[in-house]
Amino acid sequence: MLFLRPVRCRDCRQRFWVRNPHAYVAVGSALTVGAILIALVWLVIEENMADYYVGPVSEIELENPAIPGNGNPGRDHEEHLNAATTGVKPPAGTAATRNTGPASPATPGPADDHYFTVRLYQESAEKGDSDAQYKLGLLYLTGNGALQDFAEAAKWLKLAAEQGYGPAQYELGLIYRTGYGVAIDQVQSYVWLNLAAAAGVQQAVTARDEIMHTLSPKQLLQAQKISRDWLSARLKPKTTGEKANQAEPGD
């Protein structure tokens, strides 16, 4: 009945149904407008879905559930370590940088490559070079150029940190937070991040403040006291006896 309209014969007074051309035009217009609206809505939905695209599992970074605090410090730490160990050069004065004569045509074999970078830093690190200790700790921490060994990483980073080396203090604070090679200790994490921030390591400021929110008031006071005591002891002038003990024999 939509496309018909009634008419009445004036002579016989009977009513008839005839085609209604205006109805065809109206329905066609309505269908056209509806199709346009549907297309517009679909385009909007497509655009919004693109903003919330979730990649395949291989592209999704897994959250580290063992690490407390805001954000994902474990992932941030790994990204920082990858950047820190990229393009690491041998320390000055090692066998790799000294000119010992004509170069040997022999190159390290596959079995030697695994330990090559470690040997470059081991000599200087064992002599107390804080930068070499820090770099050696990073190599063990990332496993990039050395067997990954969190205990060794913590050992060398702590040696460098105790000498007041800011970057090592920052890394040590992070591994106390993540538990790589040491037991998780939020107080110690705050202490070393606090010292690193005092040494001018900018990343340590944000990391320290995140740790601060996980500490109780008592723990925070304890951590700040340890930081003050450590820095005061380092800045305290050495006595004559201490200087004599550090003097080389024969001096």
C-alpha cells in the first residue's frame, strides 16, 4: 500500500488504487540518506578501532609481576641497560688498547668471543677502577658480551657504587628494587637511588621518588639516615693514620 494512492471516480463514486510516483522518490531518498549515515558511522568505528589495536602476542611486552611500584620499572630497567651497553668500548690502559706491537693475524674463535669483552674490563676492575667495575657489572647484568650472572653483576656494581660512582649507585638501586642478584630491599633501593640523585644522575630522581611511595614513614626515615651517614663518612676528612695506611710502600 506504500506505493499506491486511493482515487475516487466522480461518475461511479467507486474508489480505486493507483501507483504513487512520489512514494518511490521518497523511499529512494530515505534509502540513500540511510546508506550515507551507515557509511559515516562505519568510518568512525574503523578509526576508533585503529586507536585501540592490540598487536599479536609476539609484539606485546609482558609486565613484570615481581616488581613493585608504579609503571613497569623492570621493562624500563631493561631498556636502559640495552642502551647503556650499546657501543661499550674497552677501558683505557687494558691490553686491548695498549700498542704491543704488530697486530696478530689470528682472531678470537667462537669460544673466545663469549668472554672477550669481560677480559677487557676485568683487569682494570680488579685494580679498583670504578668505571670498569660499573661496565663489567652491566655486562654481567645484561648478558651482552658475558654470561648473564646477576650475582656477579651485583658484586661489581656494589664495588663501584661504594666508591661514589653515580651511575653504579643508580643501577644498584634498581637491582635492589627488582631483585636481580640481591634480595629485594626497598630501603636499600631508596638509599642508593638517593645517593645517585645526589651525584647528579637525573634518572635516579624519578626512580627514588617512586620507591619513596612504597616505604612506610619509619622506613623512609631509616633510608634517609643511611644515605646521610654514608655521604658524611665519605666526605669526612681522613685522619693521618688512614692516609698512611693508603700510602704506597716506600713513599
